[in-house]
Amino acid sequence: MSIYFDNAATTRIDGEVFNHITPYLIDNFGNPSSAHQHGRAAKQAIEQSRETIAGLINASPTEIIFTSGGTEADNTAILSGVRLQNIKHVITTPFEHHAVLNTLKALQSAGEIELSYINIDDSGNLDHDHLEYLLQSKGRALVSVMHANNEIGNINNIELISEQCCRHNAIFHTDTVQTMGHYRHDLKALGAHFIAASAHKFHGPKGIGFLYCRDGVSLEKLIHGGSQERRLRAGTENIPGIVGLAKALEVAYSHIDAHADYVQSLKSSMIHKLTELVPGVQFNGNSASADKSLYTVLSAAFPLNFANGNLIGYLDDNNISVSGGSACSAGSASHVLQAIAADPSKQTIRFSFSKYNTIAEVEHTVNLLAAVRNTLAA
């Protein structure tokens, strides 16, 4: 049995999406900047995809900019917000994705911004009173807070953050890479200035994503050249990726409640079985809470002596793909686990689930982990 429990890293492409993409690799291969019929057909595919995405997330098509993925979208949003809005103070959290944190640290090192971090507790919950204080303290700010954490699964209250930003005329950027396609988004209701998304996190193709930029907010070019994407992002468009992105989001939304219930049942089953069969297991952050964490992510901490401290390798040897992070591993420490002061006597495994996983896979994995524990106890 080969098991894939690393869906927060990337997901298997949906068969319906794959079939939808294929004609744009073989027949409808025109360059959308060309004036002939092949080019016009490609251009139409882009705009239809833009309209599909906008309709699903309650945005205007003019607010959707196609990118190479979440990292480019995050970079574009942050650099645009800082430089074009004359922002000198940026507020974020210590557990953002590196696409956000490293961009902000580069701006800080260059002397362009002052960087503040919102206080969190040991479960990773944000202190909204502290955010309120930071918003009042140093002039107009840009706030960058992810919707949900990719390692421990914590969901942040971006609706409340958006309201706080609105009261203080702050720019609000949120990375929705882990939640797009898994939760419904209403961008008009949310009021964020920027969001980032990536197709391969919801069973679409790799190398394509989008940036939502609220109408009236300016963007800075990261790539100069031609006039693609309304002169905001030069380069010949990735047509198969764009149509695959739109189709993946459409498929995700068409079954979103059923898939959420199913995947949550897999996660809940793993929590129950691990607790029952592997005494001493702990869950990082809000990972074990159905209300406060992604239904797709479970961050579990096991004793360091499990599998000689290489539990990921042990599972890999048994054809189970997972990821993890250690709060004490020199040179490779997880900044997220460090931020929540995770127990350094534990090794963390992140299990992340999708609609393609099964209860049999959960049971097989937990039984293997229980066998490791029983070997130690013998």
C-alpha cells in the first residue's frame, strides 16, 4: 500500500481537471497575444477562466491576476502594498509562510519598513488586542496574516482582522494558499486588499496561481516585458495552467461541503486512533480542534526515540509520505514550531489529507505507528 499524506505540500491533479487541460496542450495551443484565430481562442480561454474564478469567490474579473503560484502572488502584494502605498510599518505573525516572511525581512534589511509581529499564545492563537495596539502605534500599516497555517493548521479570523484594518485604514494581505478550494471565500464581504492562491493545493496543476487585488489598489510589476495581464505581468501566459486552475476551483466548489465532511472524518479518525493506540502523542497548535484548524491538516508530536528520531524516514520506508518539522533540529528547525514553543523532546509529523485518502490508509498508518511504540515498550 502506497499512501500519500502530504497534501498540504501538493495534491494529485483531479481527473476532470486533467481532461480539461489536455486540449490546451495539443489543439488549442495558440499564443493569446496573437491576432489570428488560434490566438483569439487562447485569449478567450484566459478570460473565461478569470470570470469563472471571480464568480466563485465573489470578485470582479478585473481583480484577478494570474501568477506562477502563491509565492509570486505574495511577493507582488507585499511589494506593491509597501512601495505604492508608501507603507513604512508592516505587521505580521511569526508563523507566516516563507514567501511572506522572507520578503518582509528583505524589506526590513533594506531599511524600507519596520516590522512588527502580533503576539501569539502557545497554541498559536493571535492576540487581536495586540494587533489593535500595533495598528494604532506607528502610522498607516500593511497587515499580512495567512488565513490558515500550513504546518499546524490553525485558522486565523481574517474577517476580524479585516475589520480592524478597515478601522485604521490599513492595507490587508492574506495568504489563502491552504484554504482556497477547501473553504468558500467571499472577497467582497471580506474586504481584503490582496489574497494569494495556488492551484496545486486544490487538485489543480503546478506552476499557476492568482493574486486578487481589490479594484483601485495599484500593483507594482515584478516582471517587465510585454503587455500581458493588463501590463502587470509580462510573459506568454500559461494557458493550460490557467484553464486548469479555473476548472480545479470549479470542481472544488461543486463538492466543497461533501469533501470537507469526508476529509474531516479521516482526520478525526486519525486523532481518535492515535490517542487510543499511541499513548503520549500530542497535537501541535489547534491541530486537533475541528473548529479552529484546517480539516486537511493534523500536526502530531511523537517521542524523539520513535524510529531513532527519524519517524518521517520510517514511514517513507513503509511507503507512507508525510512531512514534519522539529523544534530542535539544528539547521532545519521549523519556524512555526519554534514560534509556538513546541516541545523539543518530540518529533513532529504533519499528516495532510485529501479526498483521495481512505479510512483504510488512516488505520494502516496508525497501526504502523502503534507497532513502533509497542517495540519501545517491549
